[in-house]
Amino acid sequence: MKLLSVLIGVLFSCVVRAEFKPNIIIFYVDDLGWQDTNIYNIDKPSPWETPNMDALANSGMLFTQGYSPAPTCGPSRAGLLTGQYPARTHFTHVNGNRLPESSKAQKMISPFFINTLPDGEGEIILSEALQQNGYRTAQVGKWHIHGAKKGFDVAYTKRGAHSQLDDRSKDFSGYGVDEKFPLGKELYPPTSKKHPNGIPYPYQPVTEQALKFVIDSNNEKKPFFLYLAHWMVHYPIITRNRNLLEYYTDKLGIDFPKDKSDITTPGQTNPYYGAMVTTVDWSLGRVIDLLKATDDPRNLGKKLIETTYIFMTSDNGGAEDRRTEIITDNAPLDKGKKYAQEGGVRVPMIISGPSIKSGSQFDGMVSQLDYFPTIMDLTGTSITPEQQSKLNGLDITPVLNGKSKVVTDSKGKPREFLFWHFPHNSDSQMQSAIREGDFKLYKNYKDNSYSLFRLYKNGKMDDIGEQNDLASVKGYETIVAKLSSKLEELLTQNNAEFPSKNPQYKGLSESDKKVLPVIENHVYNAKKHIATIQLADNKTPLHHAYVLVKGKKDKRYVKLSANIEAKENTQTSVTAKLPKEVVEYMFVLIDNNNFMIKSELFKVK
């Protein structure tokens, strides 16, 4: 009889677990650096106060080696939602589907890239998967991905209070009835001698829409997925909260700004930025306070905070400057946003929830690509084997639950590496990188060289600032060979797009100039919609070619294949079949020396 009772109890427990669908919140901050909060403080304490992030870290698991999928926002967001490498989806930067641009100062040209989510057969994003499992879903705040917001029942993408000001030193919120973002009546931290009970915060529609979604979902008794993506702490570097700005000028011992001039003092000394960091933290606190105060009707006797997982992180590293303004400092990490270095991809990361031990910490490598498979596990959500095979992240649920001290794949093999691909911006920023164990290796596309840094040694930080390049140091040849081989393999596996050499580069040699492919003739067959170009003889052969096309109703270019016909004793020609609605197109040719040759932009009348 006792055995039967135990079996019934176990069976009931399994049924309850199977039916339990925790709520999921991804609290995604824009450009928040690894050292912009007080949850790490590796070198010296950050002056920016983040009490709610501190409390969240104390109530959940803190990740000291958390990484974003990319050093810029668009591809990181797409990576998080798809669970796929940006290199694989070819969504590797922001503002895609444009004609490749070249400057005489640049040795390299970025490849054509997209900024849309993959929509082919077998593709699915996180919100769609959860929606299919009965979740109510919302995207609130910054989207920064071209196209429809798939899988979201609610979408709110306005900037709210974080919009440009005419004069940031004067345009503050007040209590007036005509205020667009009026100050609230409640008081919140920080406190000071001037404000011993705290200060009011301006109305923030992004936060309020998120709170409304949680309440509405709870009223409908549905599990919810909230993707709360703040516009802050991205540029513009502003605050509408005069009290908060004054708090930080007082704390920093500087004068209150007299005009809207840039802040140019080094380090973490920009009071506007500090106010933004604390405002985002305030928003997190508002969300957590609601969860603590609200009963969960689906789980009687529990508050929402007890049935909700919160993933708090940033889309990339801190943006250290913009033109002449110094925004923040990612030290001891090297570089920042738009760089594959640690300062560009290592980000704050906290996960809290029902099964996570308070005050726990994980020091292994974790990526936001891991969120998709992890959330599938936590919520009991299933996707097809084909969809599962596309995921590049790993399920870290055993780590969160304290059942494993390492991240492993589906076969139980410990994680070996993380991988980034960023073939954009300046010559020095065009890099791919791989992190394995203590080491991080970069491929530099400006000269196809490698750089190697030892971030850790015997489990302790060694050169996380990446100051000592070991690539050419005796004794590290084997590591360079191993990691570079693995990196090249990953680039091939994911069909990565690469930078090409710029034929307009001011330092181009005369010998290179003489053999560059030259377009001599162009023909467009309007009836068949076929475009053809012919090349001059005795030039470098082509490696591959494509055509960029824009239709009548399109504002963006799409990439179509082009066929190279290179026969002996005849001119090389490149042909492409174009859509009927084409209005303009450009041929892009990559020769065997990796030079990118662009045709003129042809117009179709």
C-alpha cells in the first residue's frame, strides 16, 4: 500500500511538472556594457547604481562569461530569437539589404548582408514556438529587425521617453498636464541628502506597456512570454529626469550641465549615461515589483515571481564613444560595441526563476544563442527535429537547476567553443573570432592574419584585456593552428559571407590595378528580363558573381544568383534572370584575387 502511494505521488508530481508552464521574461538592454553595472566590478566599482540588477543577481544565477551573438544590436537580436549564428543567417550587422559601399581609405569592402529573419521551410523563432505551446507573447520596445514581428500577439515598438531632445541640459519632465512624459507621484531610489525619500521618474510607455501585458496575460490565465527590449542605453545619451541627472553630477563632483555640449571626460564620467543605466534598472524593478505583488491564478498560492524566469542581459558591449562624446568605458575589457573583442561581445547576464538557486554563479561560457533551447526545455515546448537541428545554442537548464557544472550538448559533450563573425565597418573591425577554453583567436580580414590572446589561466583571469598577442610567440603555434582550423571550419559550415578587397583603395598597387576585371558591355533583354555584362580579356578570372535587384515597390535590394560563362577564346560574360518588376540592378563580381567589382546601377524604364 505504501509503495502504491509513493507511485501515485511520483505520477502526480510528473503530471504537475508536465502541466507547469512558467512565464518567461527576456529583459534586453541596448548597449549595456559588462562593467556598467555593480554586479561584477572587476577593476573598480561602477559609479552607476543598479540595485534591482544587484537584487536579481542575488536571487538567481550570475554569469561571469555571458556573451551576445554579435557586437551590434540587430544580429544579436536575430541570434537570440532564432538560436542561430548570425554567420549562418547572413544577418551580421544592422541596416542590411543595401548596395556595398567603398571608400578610398578602406582596403576592404563589407559583403552584402540582410537584416531580416530567416523565413524558409523549417525556420521558426522563439516567440512562434512558445505561441504554439499556448503562450501569450509580446515584443515591447526596440525591434530593429526588418519585417513582421512573427509569433507575437502584442507588439509595441515606440521609443517612449527615450527620444531625441532639443537641449538635453534643459528639456526635463515636469508635473504639468501638458507633459508628454510627466513625472510620477511615487518615489524610487536613489536617495540623497537632497532627496532622502527618493525621486520621481518620468512616465515611460515602454515599461508601462510591458506591465500591462503581464497583467492582461495574468487576467486571461495564460502563461506569457515577454520580450522587453529597451531602447536604452543606446544613443541618444539623454535623460528627462533632472533629479537623477543632478544626483550623478553631485556624485561625480562635477557641475550640472550648462548646455547640450558633449561630455568628453574619460572613463565612466558621463552623468547622462549614468542616469540612463539607473533608469533601465528602475524599469527592471517595476517589473519585478509587479511579479512579487501579483498572484498567479494558474498556480494557486504562488506569486508570479515564483513562476517566472527572468533573463536579463544586453545585446552587445558598451558603446564607448560617439563622435566626440565619451559614453562609457569597458575596461578592463578591450574595445566595445562594433568589435568582436571582449568589450564588444561580453555582456552582463543574469537568469532567475523557480528552479534556480539564489546567489548562484556560473563561470563557464554561455551565449544568448542558448536561450532558445533552454526556454524550450523550461517550458516543455517542442519543435520539429528539422527546427531543432538549426539551433546553434545549447540547453543550459542542467546548469540553471544545479544538476551540472558544465554546459553540454545533447550527447553530453561539454561545450568547447563560442564563435563570432563580423565582416563589417573599418578594416580593423572586420574579424571572425573563436573562444575555446582559456584562449580567444581572431582572424583579421584586412591581411588574413590571426591574433591570439589568453584570457584565463588555471581558472583565473589572465589577459581579459587582450593586450598580449601570442599568435607569433614561440610555444603557441599548436594553439593557433588548432583554433584557426576550427574557425575556418565553422565559417565554411555556416556558409559565411566575407569582406572583399576594394579596387578603389588609395594604396592599391599598379600591378593589381592592371588585372582588375573590367566591364565592357551591358545588355538587358526586356522581354525575357535577362541582364548580361561582358568583361574585357586578359584580366583576373571571376570566382563568383551575383546581382542586387530592387523592384517597383521595394526600398531594399535583394540578392540573386548570376551565371558566369567563361569559355576559351571568348569574352567572359555574366548573366542574370531578373524579376519582372525590376526597376534597378547592379552586378557584383568577386575575382580570384578577392577584389569586388561593382557595375554601375542600371535603371529599367
